[in-house]
Amino acid sequence: MNSSILGGSQAVAEPPQDDEYEAVEGLDRASIECTRMHEAAAAKKTASDYEHIVWSYGVLWSLFAIYGVMLWRRGARLRGDVETLRTRIDKA
Amino acid sequence: MTRQIPIVLLAIAAVVFPLSVHKIFLETGIERQLGTAQKIFYFHVPMAWIMMLFGLVCGIAAGIQLRRQSRRAEAVAIAAGEMVVLAGLGVLITGPIWGHASWGKAWTWDARQVTTGLLWLVFVAYVLVRRYGAAGSDRLAAALAIFGAVDVPVIYYAVKIWKTTHPSNDVVGTLPPEMWAALWPALGALLATAIALVAVRARQEMIEMDVDDAWVRVDELREAAKGAAS
């Protein structure tokens, strides 16, 4: 981090320059930037975590859904087999 | 009545699943050390329990099938074996995703991971032998299922025997009440779904066995009729 930006620990807030920074009462620029930096890091980590969560939950329920569809198709095939068998027995 | 059980279980899961999501994401706090990614725990751990439960069920049912030639046990073993493969795949995918999010490494070759991978491979072999094996391979498959079931306690005790990245087995018992309150619905929803699917699959397998027998009888009767006519 650029020390000229942080400017060390300041007790008094610097005056605002254009629209890039607005002084907050009781907080110096360095503290605010430091807080923002940590907030950005935390937000990035949380976003990454949520991405991982969505993937894992998505995979889990997709597996169940795929297996459910496979069972449904197997059931349909079995019903066809039973019907064919019944027809054959009726003919015999 | 028994035919309605899977429908009832799936209906319960459909109600409990949204409740579990609500509890996990809106009522349970973010774990301090592992962060938001720890919420994978609420589905990863129940899937692991389901995998181990059905691994035992499959092994026991396969043993009964070998000893008593029970068709019901055979059908239950096949259905449970498939659920082990399904749940095992879920565990082996969600675990590394969680590991990657929390520690930056998906796979560390720790004892619990390796024994879980081994269990999954054994039951994949079981399902493949059941599906593509020649006549008489059901006995080999049953032996594989029993071997797989023996791996279940090894997975459980792996964290005690070897040094692993997984926490000890006691950690679940020491969870704060709010985490338990989120874990129970997640476990309930997944377990209800798993039992329902296993029940449906076992029933299908029994019908398939009956249909196969009926085909053999029909062919025998036809041959007998032909013989009588000539």
C-alpha cells in the first residue's frame, strides 16, 4: 500500500478533494481506506464462498434429480415389459 | 400402503428442504474460522452419513442375500448400492469444493478422503458387476458389497487413527444449538429423499425379477405346448 496515500495515522480528517474522498467525522482517510480494503477483501471472499456453495448444492440436487429421472425411465420401461408379457400370456 | 411411502417421504422432503435452506442461510450465523463456505457442511455431512448408512444397509442385505437367497434382500442391496454411489459422488464433489473455498486446496489425500474414495469405488464396482456381470456374478457382487460395508467403520475411525484435515468425530456433538437446528432439517430432507429413491428402486428390482421369472415360465409353457401338439 502506498504510504503517501495512507499518510500514516492522522488525528484530524483531511479536507475533501474533488469527489474522490469525503471526510467522515472522527475518522481519518487512512482508517477509512483501510476499512474499505478489508471490506472489499471480505466481500470478495464471501462472493467466492457463495459461488462454491451454489456449485455444491447445485451438484447435489442435480445428482438426485438425474437419479430420479433414471428411475422414472426405468419404471416406464418396466411397465412396457409387463404389458408385453401380459399380451404374450393372453395370446398363449 | 407401502407404495405410498416414497410419495409421503418425497412430500416431506419438499416441505423440509426450503425450511432447511431458510435456517442455513437466514437463521444460522457465519462460522468465524471457516467463513460462509462452512454452510456447505449442512449438506456435505448428511450426504456422508447417508452414504455410510446405505453402505452398511447394502452390505447387510448382500449378506442376507448370500445366506438365505432372499430376493427382497437382493433388491434392497442393489438399491442401497446405487444410493451409496450417488451419495458418495455428492460427498466427493462437495467436500473438495468446500476444501477449495476454505483452504485453497480441493484434495489433500487425507485418510478420510481416501477411505471415502475407496468406498465409492468399491460400490461403483458392485453396481457395474450387478449390471454387466455374467450369470452367478451376483455372489461376487454381494462379496464386494460386504467388503465395502467393512470400509464404513474405517471411514468413521480414520480421523482417530490417522492425522487428517477433517475434524474429529466429536465436533458434530459439540455444535451450538443454532447449527443443530439447521443441520436436522437438511439431514431430514436428504434422508427422506434418499430412502424414497431406494424404496422405489428396490421395488422396481423386485418387479424386474418377477417379470424375468414370468418370461421364463411363459417360454417353458410354450415349449411344453409345442411338445404336446407334436
